[in-house]
Amino acid sequence: MPSLAYHDTAWAGGYHRHMTDTKTEPATGSRSGGSTSTTADTRPYSPGLEGVIGAESAIGLVDGANGRLLYRGYPIGELVENGTYAAVADLLWTGEWHPDAGLAPEPVPGPVLTALRELPRDASPMDALRTAVSVWGAMQRLAFPPTPEDARALTAFSPSALAAFGRLRQGLEPVQPDRSLSLAGAFLQQLNGERPDAAAAKALEAYFIVAGEHGLNASTFTARVITATRSDLASAVCGAIGALKGPLHGGAPSEVVSQLHEIGSPERAEAWIKDTLDRGERLMGFGHRVYRAYDPRAAALRKVAEGMAGMADWLSLAVKVEDIALRVLAERHPDRVLKTNVEYYTAAVLQGVGLPPELYPATFGLARHAGWTAHAIEQAGANRLIRPDMRYTGPEERHLPD
Ligand code: COA
């Protein structure tokens, strides 16, 4: 009988909580995967698979209690300060640190451009990215198992495709990537049609590193599930983009931008924050499901934002609002640690490099290509079809009327 893998003590809490929460009358049919009668089905169920170990991985450690994020053992802050996205992606794919690893931007093949031109201009950029990867995959005929070379090719292509759509949606013609630039730099260059400011390219590169990998989140799990069927890497990434598109995952740093625009000045911050909380609403850019300490990604991006020229006024507002928000949240929720999350300073960095807010979620998807593809390679390396079981709650066997 297939069973879920319960390896750690977190499971026991999840088990008891969810079992006592579950009031559903068990049915007695035998349709739950064909073999299990639900009258006898006392196996634990964890909604959302919370607390269930769904994979073993050597790629990234999300240590929520201590506010640590490690890629292959290296702290995210060190990687942002000393690494490039090319080297960090290579580290995620291969497990080895090659500081000089390169990843030149790839041009968009004709059939992908044709597909992007056919899309409505107001299509979601996330849909455009998913479409581009799908067409690219149809051209590549990638085989199983996925390799670091496949991962490199896909990761180097997608920013060019999103930039092409970014121009088409404004009625502009796509431009070719400047292959002397980094992936993040060439993304800006292809979006704006000119060589980017070096500081902006570096700041976006830092964001790409910070957003590159984050454990078994919904989109990464999706990529692993698809890979586990022995499907190809482009299919896995299309599925992952679909999962990331949902507002519960892709996040909305653009909402942080709107929040700061509404607040307008530090003097108005405290009243605005208290009114928002009094209405039962949440402050964007604070709180996290896993982190109970300051999100290390927010810390790394804050440093980057502080180093960006032209950000002084906006950043000073963001920092003052953050201080007040942290104080008010601590007063309102003394028993719950609510700290700044990655979205808060992502908003600062993406706004600072001049990206339009509609492109924020898909840009997150570009950065996460490294993590998705690393997980696909790892899954394929020790593969087992991912096929959890379910508890059937429908009617007992019955028959159509004569
Ligand atoms: N602002 C105000 N209150 C918040 C809050 C926020 N940003 N985040 C959590 N809380 C409060 C909740 O109201 C709840 O209070 P209650 O127990 O009095 O009802 C308590 O903290 C626990 O919230 P819960 O929803 O159980 O926490 P979670 O771990 O499931 O939520 C998030 C995590 C990220 C969904 C949540 O913190 C949130 O909505 N943040 C704002 C959106 C955001 O920044 N998203 C980006 C995440 S990277």
C-alpha cells in the first residue's frame, strides 16, 4: 500500500491537529486509488500537505527559526555580495562553486516570437512567459533526464522572451540581447532598448540571486511532480510558472509599492498603519509562513537598495515605514513574530531598476528558473513517481435507476 513519508517530529503535531479537525464522515467506497476501504482508512491527512516531508534535497535550506537561507550550504548574504547569478545558478545545478561560471543571454527563436506577437497586448506577462517556454520546449525536444545544459539553455532564454513581450505589449519591436551583458543586465537592455545603468543591472542581478531558490514551495513542488513522471524540463517549468502565477504564491511586491504611495510621508505612517490594522487588513511585506526571524532575503535586498543611487527619498520612506510597522505589529501581536519579508525590499529594488510593476511576478519567475531546474535535475537523479493517496469522501457504491 502506498504511504506518505513521515520523517520528523513536526509530523506528529500536524497529525493530531488535522485529525481532530477532520469531522468528515468516512465513506466506505473503494475508489481512493482502488485499494483502500475508507471505513478502515485511518491514515493521517494533512491539508495542504503541511508538515509532510515531500522530498529530500541538498539544494537549499530555509531555516525559518533562525532566519537563514543557504544555497548548497552557502548563506544567501555571502552569495549576493560575492557571486553572480550565473555562478549561483551553476552552484544550484552542479553543487559546486565556480565563481567564473558564465550564462550569456540567448536570443528568442522565431517561432516563440511569432507566438508572442499573437498574444493580446494586455495578456498577463506570466501567461506570456509560460507560452514562450512552452513553444521553446516544443522546438527543443528535450529528453529525460534533464541536465545542467538543458537548465542553462532554458534559464538563458526566458529573460529574452519576457523582455520581448514587455516591448510588444507597449507596441515596440523586440531587440536582440547584448551577449556581453549578464542575464539580468541583458533583460533590462532588451526591455528598454538601451544598455542598462551598471548599478541597476547589478541590483537586479542581486534580486535574481535572492529569488533563485526557496525550498519545496508550490511551484518547485510542481516542477518536481512533473519531472517525476519522466516528462521534460520545459514542461516542468511551464507547470511551475502556472503555480507561481497564483496570488498565494507569486506574491505582489507591487502592493508594497501602492502601500508606500498611499502612506506618502513618514508622518502619516503610524496613523495609516493603525487604521489598516483596525480594518482587519494586513500590511504588505510583513509576516511569513516559515520565517520567525528577519527574512534573510529582505536583509540582503535592503543592503542592495541602500547602495542604489536615485533611491534616497523612496528608500528613506520605506525604512521609516518599516520601523513603525514593526513596532505596531509587535504591539498588536505580542505572541506572533511578524517581521519584514522579502517582498518589502523586492519592491524597493524592482522599482529602483525601473521595472513596471506588471512585470514583477514574471521577473520573479525568471529568477526562480535556477531553483526549479535544479530541483528537476535532482528529482530525476533519484526518481520516484510522486503519487500521494487520497481519502475518498463521496457516496457509497450506488446504482443508476432502472
Ligand atoms: N499584517 C498584519 N497582521 C498580520 C500580517 C500582516 N502582514 N501577517 C500576519 N498577521 C497576523 C494575522 O492577522 C494573524 O493574526 P490573528 O492570529 O490575530 O488572526 C497572525 O498574524 C497569524 O497570521 P497567519 O495568516 O496565520 O500567518 P501565516 O503564516 O499563514 O501568513 C502570510 C503568512 C505571508 C500569508 C501573512 O503574513 C501575510 O498575509 N502577509 C502579508 C502579505 C505578504 O507580505 N506576502 C508576501 C509573503 S513573502
